[in-house]
Amino acid sequence: MEEIDIKDFMSYLKKFIIPMIVVAILATGASIFYNLAIKTPMYKTSTTVVLAQKSEDKATAITLNDISVSQKLVTTYSEIVKSKLVLEQVIVDLNLETSVEQLSKRVAVSAVEDTEIIRISVEDTNRIAAAQIANKIADVFTKKIVNIYQLNNVSVIDVAQVTDKQSNNTTARDAVIAFLISVFGISAIAFVIYYFDDTVKYSEDLERKVNLPVAGKIIKSEIEKRTIGDELLVDKYPKSIVSESIKSLRTNLQFSNVDDGFKTILITSANASEGKSFISSNLAISFAQANKKVLLVDCDLRKGRLHKLFNIPNLNGFSTLLTDEAINYKKYIQKTHIKNLDVITRGVYPPNPSELLGSQKCKDLLELLKAKYDIIIFDGAPCNGVTDSVVMSTLVDETLIVVKDAKTSKATLDATRESLQKVNAHITGIILNGVNRKVAKYYSYYGDK
């Protein structure tokens, strides 16, 4: 995979903003609802005890050695606090309906650093019970130490108090965590999709990424959804965004060939359904509107559909013409309702499309037609899987590859480019079709009508 372009990824991430916001709101809301409506409140309180040698003789001072011994016993005493010996007695004394294991999970014992103090904490759903259990543990523990060690060196410092403060109130923290997990989770998913997404997408450095010049970009518009079955937008909506895109493509082609000039253009694609027939038809109309005498030829002899776009018969078409005498070409040309534009449909499906297109008859026919028209546009077959357009590219002046934005894979486009370059086709560039208007930063002064 190529290096990750942070700027490109951030632009790609914008497509996930709405899902990110929705997921973040749902996750944060669910977290708050759980904490406030479902989560059982817990109350925590604690008592502290100190290990200090008590002498019966009040005149006898407590020595440093006594303190050192007490500090070493802190760890041992901490374990005794949660021992079965102590907790069983607490359960009996308080008549608790719980097991030693369950009670042990609610008790926490910690030694205060560099002291002889032990803190005994108890958490319970009942704040009164929490204080009672903590104080009872301290009381039982003190008595058990006397029995075990025959030492009266444990004293209670702080008695556990009843508290109204909920110990497990983590609503704010959990809400923030849920929000962050949502944001970073969606971002991570977007990154994985972006990283493994091999499709060609509009960007400022697209030409570098695909190693081909961009001859034009066709902006996607809502008008396309309203005209299903009527794709001749340049004729029907001459001032729409799509029409302006097609006219820009026409202008780019004219300026890129000021010195050499061109008459024949092949428009192909890597795969089917990428919009080559749509672009071929509208580009032909655009040239016709510029007072050029234009012939549009359907040389996709397998699945060509120009006859459907223009609503004309397909009985006698290009495939039949290639088996007839070239001088009979006029019988196969059909006039359209658009001034300056003629069409030759694909005709019947022949058994050998590639051989027909590569024949000498096809070459002779092209030379004859070039003398009659200013511009001839060939709507070719997709290059992936068949060689029809590869063969045809050797006969025309310019070859354009239609690429569907965010649909055509770079690998497929590379394969198409290589197959055309092997036969020395003159590839003018790619036409990026279906580009999002906002992404392309395209602002037109025209409406859809």
C-alpha cells in the first residue's frame, strides 16, 4: 500500500462524521442511563487501627524496637483482617446473610505507607450496614489478635461513619470514556477502510497517484437522479453542473491538442457501469453544440447501449457496417434530434468483435469517416476482460479512460493503462466521473436548470 496521506485521510474521515456523532450520542446516553437508572448505588466507609505496644506498666516507655516490630506485623495483620477466622465471626455477630467469600470481596485492607496504621474499608449497598461491618471487623480483629499473639497492641483510631456519598458514582467519567471510545472507534474503523480502500478518489494530487493526467472531472448532481432513462443532460439541461463539467472536458481536450489537432476519440473504461456511454454521448452533444459536425459510434459490439440513450433502432449498426463495403456507410448513420450530431449504433452482436475492430476494413472506414466529420467519438467496450478497446485504441488519435470516483480500483486502472500502453495507444488521460461537488470544491453559478 502507498504511504498514508494525513490530509487525504482527514478529508476521507469527514464522510464518517455523522455516524461518529450518532454513535457518540448513543454511547454517551447509554452510559449515563446505565449509571443513573440501572447501576446499583454503593456506599463506602472505613475505620483505621494502629499497631502500638501497650504496656501494663505506664512508666515503661515504648521503645523503637517495639515500633519496628509493629511495622513488620502490619502486612501479617492485614491478611488476618480478611481471614475466614475474622469474617465468619463478623457474619455471626451481625447476622449477615452472606458468605465469607462474598463479604471478602466488599472488604479492602490497606496499610498507610511508613506507618503502623491499617485502614479497613467496606463497600455495601446499604450505607448503615457498611459502617456496622467495618466497625465490627475492627472489633473482632482486635480481639483475635489478643488470642493469637497474646498481645494487646491494636487500637482503633477512627470509627467508621455512615456516609451519604455514593462510592461508585462514575457517571461523568463513564460518559467521557464512552464518548472517546465512540470517536476513536469510528476513526479506527474509518482508517482501516481507508487503508485497504484501493479505489481511485478525487484529490489534489490524483495525477501523481494514478500516473495519468486528469482530462476532466464530471461532477455528480441531483439532476442525474431525476432523469433516469434520459441521460442526455447536456441537451436537456445545458446549464446544469454536469453539463458544465462536460463542457470543461471538451475545452480541456481542445486546448491540449492545439498544435497536433485531433479528430477521433475513443472513450473506454476499466470496468462496466463506470459511465463511459453517458460521457461519450454528452461529450458528443457538447461538441455538436460548439458547431462541430460530430459522429458518435458505438464500438462496444457486445453490450453497447447508445441506441437506448438516443431512442433509435439498432438493426443496422457498426458491426454490420464492418462486414459491408465502407462506401455504404451512409446506410448505417442515423440522424438525431440534436443538430450536427449523427450516430452509428453497435448493431447485432458478432462472434468476433476484436477481429472486426482490428480489420483493414475498420481502418479504411475510419479514414473515410474522418473526411466527413470534424469529430468522431467512439464509445468503446470496457478493457477489463476483453481486448476490443485495446485494438480500437491503435486506430484513433486520443484515448480517454473513464474512472468512477471511489469505485474503480487503482489496480484495475493500472492494468487498463498498461494494456493500452503496450500497443502504444495515445492516452490523453482519465475522466473522473461522479465526483462529489463539495469534495471537488466546485462552485457553479448555474443551477440544475
